[in-house]
Amino acid sequence: MKNLIVVAGSLIVAFAFNYFLVPHGILSSGISGIAILLGIITPFNTGLLNLVLNLPLLVLGYFKLGKRITINTLICVISLSAFLSILPAEAITDNVLLSSIFGGIVSGIGIGLILKYSGTSGGLDIIAIMISRSSNVSVGLLLTGMNGIIVLISGAVFTWEIALYTLLSIYLTGKMLDTIYTNHEKLTMQIVTTKGEPIRKELLASIYRGVTITEGYGGFTLEKKQILMMVVTRYETLQIKQIVRKHDEDAFINIFETVEVDGKFAKN
């Protein structure tokens, strides 16, 4: 099911590119934007360029983000490249402003779905997720910042008016992405368990976060317990719960939102 959603997200992104952005020379964010640019100024197909440019970052993603997210990303890159090749690049509207707005929003919806279901659309998404995991910066904001170079390229190759439209599109993509993809949000997890040591060992071996442990006891049973506290991203909560349940089915897990993190967020 997740792979189908990743493919559906790729179709949405390809639709936004070929029906809103590409016909007006408006670039998208990241590697896809570079692929669009090269597809416009060279005879090469945009879909093929997107696939070739993403291959080195897929290798990086495999080592830094894991096998599962890389496989989903590969599915996305291949399906996105295929859809870009299949769908005709025909403008739905001649209004460049409307194309910028709807192209940015629609592509943001597609990329947000892909990220939400454990994939990336490739390219700078991989780098943005890596940075977001060890910082307090959202993926959408990171992508918007890194894509400033895309705006400069757009202005140099086309016109600065098109560059401004590109900036608008990229901004809206980032805002829509952050609305859908919330895995960068920080959460505090408190785990109350009688199996603290095996849980601690596996968490430290599997999760890129530190763990703080305090002693406690049950108010009703007076049984001695360990309380493990971690600040994590929403993306990591499912894996942590699986680890805890593996060792202690009766563990109590309390999860609440963290407004700000000041200090070391990643494990040494």
C-alpha cells in the first residue's frame, strides 16, 4: 500500500511539472528542477535526466537513511521519471502566475505524500531529511533555502521574472510539504518499563538519539521501574515503540510534543 501511495505521489508531482511548470519554463525544487532546466535547454528527456542525476544521491541515501527508505525513493525516482516521460508537457493555463501557484501547491502535495510514507522524491530531499533529523529545522524550510541556487540559475538562463515565479513556486511547495509531512516535528517519549536495560541497549544501537534514564516505582504495585526519556522526531516513534514492545509488552509509553530543543539532540 505504501509503495502505491509513493507512486501516486510521483504521478501528482509529474502532473504539476508537465502541466503547470515546464510549459512556462518555471523550475521546480532540487534535482527535479535541474532536470527540468536541462530538459528545456538540451534535447534530453526530463524524465531520463531526473533518473541519472538522482543515482549518486540514492547511494548516499542507502548508507545514511537506510534500506527501506532508499527502496521507496528508488520506486519514486523511477515512477516520477516514467510519468515525466509519458505525460505531455502542455500548459493548462496561459497565466504564468496561476501556473506558479498551482504548480507549487500540487507538487508540494505529491512530495509531501511521498515523504509521509517513508520515501523521498530523491535529490535534495535526501540531504534535507538527513539535516532535519539532527537539527530543529523543518524539511520544507531546508529545501526552500537550498533551492535558492535554482532561482539564481533560472534568472541567469531565462529571465528574472521567471526566476521570481520559480521562487514563488518553490516557496509554496515547501509550505505545502510541511503541512503534510510532519515527521520533522520533535516529540518527547517517556517509557516506563521493568526491562529498561535491554530496551536501552537496542535503542542506542538502532536510534540516532540519546537516552536519559531515571529510577521510579509503580504507585499502585510499588514495583521498581526504569523511566527512559528520549527526544525524537515523529519519524522515529514507530521504530522506538516496536523496540519497546519487543522487550516489554506491558511498558507504558507517554508521547508529547516538544516546543524547542536546546542542547545536543543527536547521540554522540
